[in-house]
Amino acid sequence: MSAADTSKPFAFICGADDFLVGRLGKARHDELAATVEDEFSRETISGFVNTVDETESAIARFRDSVQTVSMFGGRRLVWFKDVNFLADSRTGNSETVKTAVEHFQSILATVNPAEVAVLITASPVDRRKSFYKWCEKTADFAFVGAATPEEAMESLAMTALAEARTLGVSIEPDALQLLLARSGANTRFLVSEVNKLAAHANPSAATAKSPGGALVITEADVDSLTPNLAEGDFFEATETFFRGDLRATLAALDRHFFAGESARPVLSSLQKRNRLLIQIRALATGGRLPDKFAIERAAKTHGHHFTAATEKSDTNLFSQNAWYLGKLAATCKPWTLKQHIDHQIAFAEAFETLISRPKEEAVILRELAIKCLS
């Protein structure tokens, strides 16, 4: 975002990603706070609401704050934070809230920036609404994020690279691809992982801020340290199972249950991974599993069969990151399609067994691993 435009009556930062909006909003707030010396003249009001009544109450608090005169004179700062009633939602589309937003707009139209600095951060927002279009023309305006999935992925990549630069590290291209695939669309998780990986590269890297990127985050670092949030797969047992390593799988299960965890999430994780591998195996030609480019070509040929599926799902191979699928195919044990189907049947049977033997979760999963991998 460019430097603040002091000729505008207020600042409006919005977007689909609440983490990015909040992060940029915090930076802008700190910038504005530096111009308001009296800390008692700075106020933050939450715009996060769940009901119509809460929306009206939040706008009323904002109105009162904007219209309050500083006790010691001078300029005031009001941050209307985490506003969510501008979204395309049941609350946002109610007639009462529409009227309240019109009142909100009339308040903003009377703001004197010389007396009060107003910052609004909102996520998500409905870009079709008249209030959004009015803010575009009237405010010191910024939209954070992307309009298309392709732009969103590019934005995530740029966010990861920018965060790495501030930490004095660089990211290998393959490491970045794997990090994006495992992070899904969760920017907060992505930034957190970059910080963790930077600290792993060098314990002082997280605070060094040194330019140049002499330290490098490698694909091996991401593979060993970053859980697979995109699949909801945080289980070491899943990785070892699909490498076909029985001893390592049993050890991972022991650690999982020693920590007091449940069997059901592990089974769910195994099923999700196996569904993808069944589809990957179905695309194999001459016994050779497809790579990233083969999966992208297959998507052009077969993708139209999944037109009804708009969300990322393990039942739709082509909704996944093609690069990650290629890596998955290369690292899993080369089972046949029939073996993968047998595994899926075994997973379903294990779920049924858990119902009849609920106190033997660890035993049931050990039996499952031995049955499939021995």
C-alpha cells in the first residue's frame, strides 16, 4: 500500500483474506498513531458482529467515538477493526443492516481528517455493493488479495517470498511450491511456517532482518517441518504408511496414542490421501505414475467431469495442486490400483471396528497397519 493520502477523509482497507487485511491495517494504524501523540486519543472499535443488533451497536459505538472531542485537544485516531457486516452474508444482506450501512456512510462523509484520523479494515466485503464503490472513490482505499484462484496463488507466493526476505532467508523454488501446496489458502499459517523455517535455518534468522538471503529454506526443510494443512493431514503415520514402512508406521502410531489422540483423525487422513492416490494410479500409463505435467494435461482432458466441484476436495484430483500431486506420486510406494482399493476397504472396515471396540483404538490401528503393510 502506498503512503497515506492525507487528502482523503478516511482510510479503508479490505479484502477476502482477513489475515492480510489485518496485517496491513496494523501497519497503517501504527503509521497514523505516530501522528497522534496522546495515547488516550487513540481508540480501537471491533466491527466483528454476528447479528443485526450487534451491527447497529458497533456502528453506534463508531459514531460516538468519531464525534468525541479529544480531552486535551489535538487530533484523534479511530480504528474500526475486523468489520464483517459488509460481506455477502445473511446479516450483511438484511434490510436493517443495509439501512445501518447507509447511516455509517453518512457518518464517514462528515469526517474531518484534520480532527480525527479514521481507519477501517473489513473482510470479507461484497464488491458489488454501493458502499464499497463509494469507498473506492472517496477513501484512501486498498483492496488486499486477488480476484481469481490463479492470482490468489501468486499473491500467496509473493507473501511467502516477502516474509522470507524480511527474515534474511531465501526459499528454493521447489520448497516454495511444496510450502504453498501444504498451506492451502491459509495465509496466516503460511507466514507462520516461513518464520518457523527461517528460525530452523538459523536460530537468529527470525530476528536478524539482514538482507541478501544468504540462508536458504530447502524442500527438505519444508517436507520435514511443515504439516499438510491443505489436506488436514498432520499425522506422521500417514506419511510413513504410504511409504510402505511398517516399522515407522507402528512407531508413529505409538507416539500418536501416547499423546492421548484419537484414531478417527488418523483414519480420516489415511482415507483422504488414499483417495488421491487411487485417482493418480488410475492415470498411470505403462505402470508409470503421472508427474505434474501429466496431471495438468489430464485435467484439460478429464476436468470437465468435475464442473460441479468448486472447492478443493480429495475426491477431485484436479482441484489439488498439480505440483504437489506429482511429488506425492513420486514418494508413495508403487502399489497397484487394486492394492489402493483394498486399503480403502480396510480403512472403512477399521471405522466399523472402532464402533464395536471403542476402547481399543490403538490396537485396531496397529492391526490395520500390519494387515496393509506386512
